[in-house]
Amino acid sequence: MNEKEIKKLIEKGESHGVEFKESLGLKDEIGENVSAFSNTNKGLILVGVSDSGEIKGVHIGRKTIEGLANYIKQHTDNPIYPKIKVETSNGKNIIIIEVDEHNEKPVFFRGKVYGKIGKSVHKLSASEIRKLAKESKKSYWDEQVCEEADLKNIDKKKIKWYLKQREKHRNIPKQIKISFNQFLKNIKALKDTKPTNAGILFFGRNPLLKLSSAQLRLVKIKGKILDGVILDRLDCEGTLWEMVEQAEKFLKEHINFMGFRTAKSFQRVDKFDIPIKALRELIINALIHRDYETTADVRVFIFDDRVEIINPGTFPKGVTPNRPLHKPVNKILSQYMYDVGFIEKYGSGIVGVRSLLKKNGNKDLNYVLHEIETKAVVYSQISEVKIKKVGEKVGEKVGEKLTENQKKIIQFISKKPYVSARELSILVGISSRKVEENIVKLKKKGLLKRIGPDKGGHWEVVGK
């Protein structure tokens, strides 16, 4: 770390990962900080800098650094051996102590355990110490053996798909001279002769039969409250990546579609009211970071004015929506998703979502945090009162008189090109048969056009 970097660090002030100590006379406070960083997250302690950020400097004798290292080692349990170095700024010596988060927690200092909350260091209670110890010894859910499954539950076609995608996205060639079982062990999909939870959830045949808690459900609700009329719903099936693909298709069918003309070229631009890529990223985040040891599902609610994505579990220690560090709850699932290109870069998910929303003109991503679940809220860009009466304009443009129901069908299809006949029947207030009859008439008038197949295709309003 050069002098310029040190000054920049000091200018930012104390934070979740940086502490200032004015002198070596504050050895006990230094030790408490070592314990706190060891139990919470990696951090730096700068000795010779006041709380206000003034560089005071410290005198460095022949055994100063050795004595400080021994003091920390002797008074911590588990013993901590931090990296200690001396740097110079404004002609004054600053001792920089680098402390890594410890694998075996808790780390005591003089018989007490400390942790970090924001900028503050606090002494942990007995219950907090027990929780810390339990979390430290706990193995990750995705690396545990799936007791209900055996090797026959692994689908070789899905392994081939994974290898193909991994080679395509990460340039990792297939391993030729290796047995199937050994390959599964190498990627932590198999322990001895039993598949892991990650192996079943990513490569399994009907994974939900073995892991029923790994459910993803999507619901389209009319209105803005949870007890509104349910227009459509989807209970996703299959492996984790198959559920993501199903969810994306459902989103395309139910997120508003909007069109406008650019100020420069006046060309028509059509786009989704909420970027599908942003919603997909949030769903992937929910699936790989959720707590699978609870029976709750990952739920996606699509309202008229927003989309809510709720997953069981909370952010890991040291991670917040505004500080989205790469600290996966399920390391193996996270790695698999990265391998196949579903995750572009570690730790970039929330940052990428915020960038997509800003570019699309949406409000910033909002998180509602609870002790047992996390809710991500993405707001719609338009409200019902702002939607143009496209049906009337299209009818006027081609000189056709449309019925009220036909106008409504045109309006809803203009907003949602992937809308189903069942949903249209609820939105318009007529039977599915009547919807289909009106669609036939609108096609004959040249006002509607079907793009793609009946299943997976979408509608296009002609002459918008």
C-alpha cells in the first residue's frame, strides 16, 4: 500500500472494515478489534491515526512489531497471527494490522468475544457466541448428502448440458480420461456413493421429489394487494436452471410491454416495463442464496405496480443490499450457476440489477429485510392511469369501429404481448371462448398478428 492509497483510506474514515487507533497504548482496544474482525469480516486496523483521521504517527523500536504480534497471539483464543506492516505518510509511521475472518469461530480476546456492527465493536452475549460457534461448524446445505437419493437420480443428459455450457461460457474443456463418478465427486455433486443436495438440485431427475423445499412459485395478481384476484400462477419444476427458464417465460407473459418513439429519430421502441434480465437475476440470487433448511418457498408476486421476490433467509454477516459482497450461502450451487453462464461475475448481481433498472427508467431496487426472509421489490415504470387507450387509436387509424371488448383486448395485448387467453378473459370480463372469437375478428381486420407458435409465441398489435 503506497502513501497515496493510505491517505485515501484515511480520508474515507472508519467503516465496517477499517478502524483507527491513535497509539500503541490502546493495546486492549486493538485486541478487541482483532477479535471483532476475526469473528465478522476481514478488516484493517491503522495504529497512529486518531478517530478524526489525523495522522499522529507511532514510534517504531527494534521489537515494536514483534511485541505487538506476540501480544495479540498470547491474548487471543483461537490464537491470531495477523499481518503487520509499517507504512509512512506525511513523514510519520503508521502500523497497519490486517486481520482475516477466521474459519473457526468464536475468537476470544482476554476471555471475551467481540463482533462488528457497522462501525461499532461490541461484546457478544452468550447466545450470540453460541450462534456464532454453531454457524462456524455448520456445513453448507448444498454440500450435504441427499439421503433420499442415489446415483440413479442423476440425469446424465443434464451433466452433458452442464459440460457443454461450462465449455462455452468458461472455456473449460471436458475431462475425457475420468470416470463418471469421479467427475461428480470433483464438482462436489457426489460424496462416496451418494449425491449431494447440489447434485440433485442441478442434475437430478425430478429434484423436487427428493427436495420438496426447493420450490419456486410465481403468481400474477390483479391489483396492488396480495388478496387481489389471481390471474395466473406457476409452480416451477425440474432442476434449478430449468426453474429459472420457466420463470423467465412466465415473466415475459405477465410484465407490461410499452412502446414509445425516440426524441432523436422518432423510431418506435418497444420494451418491457421492468427489464426481464433484472428480474431473472433477482430470481437466480434468491435460489442460490436462500435457506434450504426451511420449508418455505421462493415466491414471486407480480402486481400491477411492482414485482416482489421473496426468499427464505437473510443476507450473510457483513453483507447488505448496499454492500453486496460475494459471500454465497450455497457455494456449490453458486459455482454451478457461474459455470453455465447464469451468473456473469461474482458479487455483481445487485449492482447489475440496479444498473439495468436505472437504464430502463425504473425506480431503484428496494429491499425489505426480515429476520427469516428477504424481499426484493422492483417497481413498475408506468401506472394504469398513464396507459394510452391503444385500442381506440388503432381502430381510428384503420377506419374500423371496434367493440368495447375488442378495444380492451387491444389495450391489454399492447401492454402484454405474451398474455394468455385465460388472463384476457379475466381482465376483459368475458369468457375464454368470447376472447378467442374477438381475436379471430381482430386478426381478420388486420389489427392483430401472431408472432411465433401458439405455445411460446406472442401477439403484435398492428398499426400502433
